[in-house]
Amino acid sequence: MRETIEFRIDEELARKFLEPGVGSPISDTLRRVVLPLNDQRVRRIGEIQREHRARGAFFFLYSEIHRAYSEEELQAAELLELIPRARFEPSGSMCGTEYDESGACEHCGSGGHQVSELLLNTRRIPKGKDVAQTIAGEIVISSRVVDTLVERGIRGAEYRPVMHSGRKGPESSEWRQLSITSKPVALSAQTRAGVNLFDMDEEGKHRCPKGHLAGLNQISELYVERRSVETSDWFCTDKLFGVRRGELRPERRVLISQNLRQVLVDLKAKGFGLEVAHLV
């Protein structure tokens, strides 16, 4: 497995603090920097970030860890995390999907329940993808993939209708909403979560006192308690990641079996990445 980390840094700050040639501009004001996770320059960026945060400022505006696996590593995993890469908006609630928030947690905002069919502007779903996710965490799957999943007896989920929010009212679409029905798997304490690689949120600002949230962002691979895993193909985690802010909602992580991975490989399905999840 190869791990890299991507940063987005203000171009003026990058010129001031980084060595020449590190990263590449993506605009007049922003630079993209990608480095191996064990690179000494990553540690230096962390030090600069901490210095800026102590003054109430930021050095990097965004960071994300990327993991690349060999085919052998993917095949050897008992479970894999499915990560939707195709994101889009507007969210379901912005298109008329109804949610009941009466049971939502007063601390973290998790626990709201969808009470209507998912209404979306399906024309905004990225073209050529089979798996996509709204900014509110709603996951949709193409009908061609769903048909094969049902045909092959993939367990642990329902595929609910997705309605297109058209000018003349709701219209049927070729998309289906993923609704995982298997029992949530328990995250192990070995799963690391925090604000970013250099801020593990020791003060717990982004953790729920009732235990609903693992943290703001997932930093490590997922570690799952083996005893909590039942026989299925679709899974989700018991704890959520993220924040309730505007249309953003805390999200559970999605895991899949090798059986389901093989179906997606056979179909050459697009719109997602896979990471190894560990059973402990």
C-alpha cells in the first residue's frame, strides 16, 4: 500500500515557506502539493500549520490522504471501504426530500430520518458514473449495477427509487438510493479520526458526548471489531464522521465484501474508490 497526502496551500504562503518546485499551481492563488506520507516535508508542513494555527491562521486550507493498493492487497482484504468519489449537489432536502429531525442528537445533529422517497436533480449526477453521493451523504447507484447486484444475490441493502425533481413534478429515474439494512459494524478504537493529520482533536470539539461521532475526518484506514460483523455484503459503521452544518450531515462509512467487490470489478463500475478495512 502506498500512502500520499495532498495539500491545498495559498500560493503566496507556499512561495514563502516551501522549497522551490514543491507542488504545482492550480490557480493564481492556490497550489496543490502531493507528497509521500512519510516524506520529511510533510512533517515540516505540519510544523508550519501548527505555528499558523497558534496565531489563529491556516497554512494549508485542505488536506486529504490517498491510499493506493496492489490488486493482491485488495483481493486479500476481508472487507473494503467503498468511498464515493463522484460528489454532486444540490442535496435531497434542497430538491424536496423530506426528513424527520425530531430524533436528531442535540449535540451532533445525527439521527435524522428520511421519510419520503429521495428527490434529486438527477441531471446533476456526474456523467459516466455508477456510484455517486450528494453533499448531504445520500448515495445513489445506477440501475445497471443494481440489476446485477439483485441478480447475483448481494445481501445487506435495499435499492430504493430515486425521483427526478423536474419542472412538472417528480419523475421516475434510472437511479436507485442505497439503503444498507445489515447491522452496523463496530469501529475499533484503532481507527484514527481528527481534524487533519496534525490535529487529532484532543479536546473533542468534533466528537459527540453521546458517542455518535468518531470525529470530523477519517485519518487512518478503518478498523472494525470482528465480533460485530455478520454475514452480508453491504455494511456500514456504527459511528459517523463529519459535522452537521447547512446541508452537510455526519455520515457512516460504507464497507463491502469481496463478493460485492468482484461484482463491481466485473461490471467495471465507476465513481468510487476502495480502501482495505481491517478486522480486529
